[in-house]
Amino acid sequence: MATSGGGNYRNGTHKSSMKVDRSLSLNSNPKSSVKSKSLPSSGPRRNSTGSLAGGAAKDNAGVPGRVRVAVRLRPRNAEELVEDADFADCVELQPELKRLKLRKNNWDSDTYEFDEVLTEFASQKRVYEVVAKPVVESVLDGYNGTIMAYGQTGTGKTYTLGRLGEEDTAARGIMVRAMEDILADVSLETDSVSVSYLQLYMETIQDLLDPANDNIPIVEDPKTGDVSVPGATLVEIRDQHSFVELLRLGEAHRFAANTKLNTESSRSHAILMVHVKRSVKARDSAFSSENGNSPHMKTLKPSLVRKGKLVVVDLAGSERIDKSGSEGHTLEEAKSINLSLSALGKCINALAENSAHVPVRDSKLTRLLKDSFGGTARTSLVITIGPSPRHRGETASTIMFGQRAMKVENMLKLKEEFDYKSLARRLDIQLDKLIAEHERQQKAFEDEIERINVEAQNRISEFESNHADALEKERLKYQKDYMDSIKKLEEQLVKNQQKNGSEKVPVGLREDGSALTSNTESSKVSAAEEVAELKKLLQKENLLRKTAEEEVNNLKSQIAQWKRSEASGNSEILKLRKMLEDEASQKEKLEGEIAILQSQLLQLSFDADETTRRLDRGGSGKVPSGLDSLISQVKHHQQDSGNGEKASIAKLFEQVGLQKILSLLEAEDADVRIHAVKVVANLAAEEMNQEKIVEAGGLTSLLMLLRNSEDETIHRVAAGAIANLAMNETNQELIMSQGGIALLSMTAANAEDPQTLRMVAGAIANLCGNDKLQMKLRSEGGIKALLGMVRCRHADVLAQVARGIANFAKCESRAATQGTKTGRSLLIEDGALPWIVQNANNEASPIRRHIELALCHLAQHEANAKDMISGGALWELVRISRDCAREDIRTLSHRTLTSSPTFQAEMRRLRIGH
């Protein structure tokens, strides 16, 4: 939001004529001054109790660093070129000497020295490199840093810090350039960059990225004194384009007003917080578990994480009421701005004078800037002044503020810690690998035991079968041989008996005795031979029997040997079974150790969360599982997080899941429904979540809440969530198809709270911008609902109504140009023209700008000309073409008047020159 005082800056025509010399930078050589934690201190810190940090205990030595101050002069604007043409500038710059002379009169002046003096010709790049770049480099090294702009309203503070530079890249401000350097230096694979964008308006901290979050508390760590705003929306940045879009969104929500000194004067202090988290190589120090008894726990080296925070503060301009002409609500805003700046000035005075007491708690602004003045951050201050002698008093006050700030010394401290969560993940992965390896080895061992057992059983069975077959064969063989021998002996015996029997008869018949004796002797000889033969047979039989017995004994010995082998096999099987039992016991032991490791993992996670809360006071806590835990967490989602248990919305969304959050929209407990719909509204503010919410039925649930709930808070937050979803064209058609406009109209008719009406008007205004929904939106009462909300008369509500009318008129104008729309405007038919004419010159800039656009779009359609003339709109169009602050609207109004025959004829009749 560039100020009018920086009109010449806005055109981006001024270039720097001097080369950038790094030795002139506000914080020369920041790498060498803050890189090491062991740098020697120049002496004891002055009056440590008298700092905005409040004298909190410090854990590590710091590096002294004075607040650096640069002064920037803006060129004369169009008004000053005319009214001060005969007067010299009240200041004279000597940039080469880093001096500034403030003229008291034509012959006397006061001289002041600053760290850097920037003329009206200094480029935006030059300002960034000498004021902000050293601070950005310190933040990338793990320190906190602050860049702040202070000065009278209209002197170019917002231009210096927040200019987006879309038309002219050379005009980019400090915010855009700082993010470019940060994204170029970090690795998005291992590092993270996230931002919050806030405004301090009327002593209330509001979220510029989520307007519904309009009362954010400040949380202070009682031990360290660190200040944080954990309730603010934290958005992770992946590229420069998304950051610029966030800045544009934030600027659209920032309060501004038209004063005599500045047509778009900022009415709030804007605070951009950039959190940079970087992983660095682990040190030699090793980390081990508290329970060191387990032999399986290896010594691990956790990586270090450095957390730097960059705070860019665009202070609202100080102003004198008699010069700015503020009145009514604008006057109250000016009082609040001046009070907060006065409180900041008191703190700077106390620090510069080494006072024992610093009035930090006089304002939320000074509480937020505790770390920037007298704290642990590297701080650069740019004071902006104008050349006009009419404002010499305000210029002198600004210069003296910078002079006192230069006396404040901070103690820079490196923000670094162990990455406990990364270590826990590594331990978890290692555990999974060990368990998988153990299970694999266990299965392989069991398979081997089974194989050996089966092989042994097969071998034993095969041996027993072969042994039985061999015994049976030998038995049958010897039995057969034995029977054959017996049979032969019997046959031989029968033959001998027969032979002996046949010889007895002839011998007996002989009468000769000699012959008988001869036969008898022959018989004896034959019998002796028979007996000898029998003996041989018996001996042979005995040998066969002995051989058989030896064979049997041999077989028996083999059987015994096989039995011993079987016994040995059984013994081996018993040993294997014993080993299996030992392995089972070892497995149980390992499972017990694994359980211990898992408990240690849980403890590590708890320690990590505790450390994060202790150091940052803004980190995410544990997200319990289960419906009861979810309800408890959602109930405490937006409460003050002093108890250290508040989880961020992103963490809640990631770990709990969208379905569970949406299920709480139907909970019986009214408090649960209220907090659940707030969570959904915050999620819907981010474009990447909107599609998921719609697919999961979140839009239907929100519309159901509008239909069934009677709670005003639920209506307000649900309407805000629907307004966020209605920024998408696909979602707009879904809202209309589900009767959303009728529900929003009913809510608007029943609501009295201005914030609720603002949310409803914002949702309808978004729907008014869809060309396809014009007729349906009008037929379901959308236009009448918008006009009905003007009864509230609240500026924010009227601004949304005006925006909706402007969107509707723009769509109608486009349709008429394309030939798809004939006849006069639906806005005129529904009676919107009198209110449009009445508010065409409204004091509030947003209302006036939208109404002027609406009038121009209505006037482009010739069918509306007569109604606009009779309703007094012609005079407003003429005024707009002459006096409108915005050139594009003046041009559009002028082109519309000159191209319309009806308007031209009426202007000739009324003798209006154009």
C-alpha cells in the first residue's frame, strides 16, 4: 500500500547514481560478526535489566550489536512542488559524510550523524542492501532480526518496506527482496520458510491472512521472556509468487483512510514475521538415550537446527490532528497510533539513558518489539522524512527518535537446538529394520530346523526298511540252505539204508564162513566211509552255521550302529529344539527391548515438544488420537496457549484428519461445534485446503449449520468459511446449487452483529463476480440481501456490500458488451441506484472506490442512462471523471461519458463542460 507521499517512488523513475559499497552497510560483514557463538564480547552488557527483554536469564553468551539507523528522504510530491515552490527544503543531506543538516532558519542549522543517509534519488535496491540485507544474512545464520520503518505519515514507509513492484521490478520493497534472498539461500528439501502477517489496530492484534482471527493474544515465556503470537496463521512458503500473493492478500485486509496528509494513510502497524528453520551438520558431540542399559542402542549424532526469525515492521505514520484533519473514527485511530508510537519512544528513551525501568507493557507494540530493542535481535531502523519546511517539527521529532535508537545496544544470540524429531524418526526407521531382520533370520532358522528334522526322519526310515529287508533275505537264504542240507542227508541216509539192506540177504545164504567175514569187513569199510562222509557234512554244516552266526552278529552290530546313529540323530534334534527354544527366548527378550526403545521414542518426542515450546513458545504440540482427545483439542484450539499444549491448525489437520474435524460440526456440545467450525474456517482460508474440504462434504456441513444453528458465532464463522470457499468458481456453482444464496440471505436478515453481516456480505460479494450466476443470484434474493445489510451502517459491512454491487455491475457490463444482456440493469430494477448515488462520495476509501467502479460499469450500458440521469448519477460520474484519486477509474468514467449519446445530450442541456 504505497503512500501518496512516495508518488515519485511509485513510478520507479529514480535510480541510484552511486555504486553499492558493502563497507557502507549498516551491519558490515555480518557473517564474521555473528557466525560464531564464541566471539569475544566488547564488555559487559549495559544495564541488562533496562532492556525491552526485561532482564530474562540467558543460557548462552551473546554478541553485542547496536541498533543501526538509516535516514531516507522522499522527494517533494505534487502538492509540495506547488505550495513550497518559494521555500528551500528543511533538510540538507551529506550522504558521503553520513550527515544530515536540519535548518532552523536561513542562517542556522543542526547537524546529525547516522549510519547511512539516503537521498531522494536512492533506489529501492540501494536501500535494501544497506538497511536490510545484513539483517537477512544474520537471520539465515540462525539469529533473530528486525527491520522497521518510522516516520511521519506520507513519507514513504510502506513504499520502502511493502512495495510489491509488479509493474516495475526495480520498485520492489524490502519485504519482497528479503524473501527473494531467503529462498535463494535455503534448500526446500531440508529447510523450511514460513510467514505470519499481522496488524496492530486500535491495540488489537489481527491476522491479515485470516480476518476472522481478529483478537490474537501475546504469549510470553515466564522463564526466557520470549514473546510469541501462537494464534497467528503460519503459512509455509515454497516460492516467491505465493509470498507475493500473501502480501497482496494481507494488504487488502489492512486498514487505511484518506487524510489531508495522505490519501491512503495506514491506520495500523503491519508486522511481517518470517520464520527460517535450517538444518546444519551435526557436531562431534554424541547423543545417547537416558536408558543406556540396552546393548542394542547405538550412539547417534543428531543434526542441529538453527531457527532465525525476521520481523519487518511497517509502523503507521505519526500525525498531528490539526494537519491531517482526522475526525470521527479516523480521529480515534490517530489517537491510538500516536499513543503506541509514544510508548515506543518512551522505551527507546529509557534504553538510551540506561534507565533501570523500561515501560514495556504500556502498549502491545512495545511488547511485540521486546526482542528488537535491547533484546537478542539484530535491528535496523530506517526513518523516513519529507523535505517540506511546513512539517519541520515532525521531521525534527523523527530525527531525534533515530538518534536515540542509535544508542540502544542488543545482545545477539544464535538460535540453535538439536533436531530431536528427526532423531526420533531415524530411531523409528532403525527399529523397523532391526525387527524385520530379526523376523527374517528367525524364519530362516525355523525353516532350516524343519529341513534337518525331515531329512533325519527320512534317513532313519530308509535305513530301518533296508535293514529289515536284508535280515529277511539272509534268514530265508540260510533257512533254505539248511533245509537243502537236511534233505540231502535224509536222501543219503535212505540210500545207505537201502544199500545195506539189500546186501544182507546174499551174505546170509552163504555157507562159507570166509565169504561172510569178507562181506562184513566190506560193510565196515563202507560204514566207515559213510561215517567219514557224514562227519565232513557235519563239519561243513557247522562252518555254514558259524558263518551264518557271524553274518547275523555282523548284521546285529550294524543294527546297533544304526541305532547309535539314530540316538545321535535324536540327540541332534534335541539340541536343535533346545536352540529353537533359546531363539524363542531371545526373541522375547528382543521384543522387550523393542518395547523399551519405543517408550524411549515417545519420551524423545515429548522432549522435542517440550524443547520447542520452551524455546519458541509457538511450536505445535502433540495431537492426541481418538474422538475424545480430538474434541478436547478442538475445544482448546483458540484459547491462550500459556499451558504449552496448543497445536497449530496445520498440525491438527495433518495428524487428526479432515473427516474427524468435519464430524465435530455435528457434535451435541455447542462449544465443540463453535471451535470445530473455527478450525474449518481457518483451513478454508488456504487455497490448497479448499478442494479437500469440499470433497469431504465440508461445504454441505457449513450450509447445514447456517440452516439449523441459532448460534450467532457459528453463523459468523461459517459464513466466513463459505466466503473463503466462494473465491473459487467451481465452489461458487456448488454453493448456488445447494441453496447457499437463500441461506446466506436468511442469515443476513436475522443477524445484527456487524462481523456476521460482514462475513455474509463478503460471501455474497464473491458470488456476484460469477457471470453464470447473475440471474439465479438475483432470483434467490442475493441483491436484496446485500441492500438489506446497509441497515448496519458499519464501514466494513458497507465496504463488502459495495464490492458485491461493483462485481455484479461489472459482470452485467461485460454481458452487455458481448450481446448476451439486454434491457436495464437488475441492480436498478431492485432499487440499488439511490444507495449507490448516495455513497458515491463516501469518506471510507474502500466504499467509495467500489461505488465509483459500479457507477462506471452501469453507465457503460446505454439502457441504464435515463435511470441514472433521473437518479442523479450523472453528476457523480462527472465528479469521478474530474476528481477521482485513481487514474484508471477517472479514465473509465471519462470514456463512458464521452461514448454515451444520452449522457452527452444531457450534459449539453445542463451546459456541463467535459
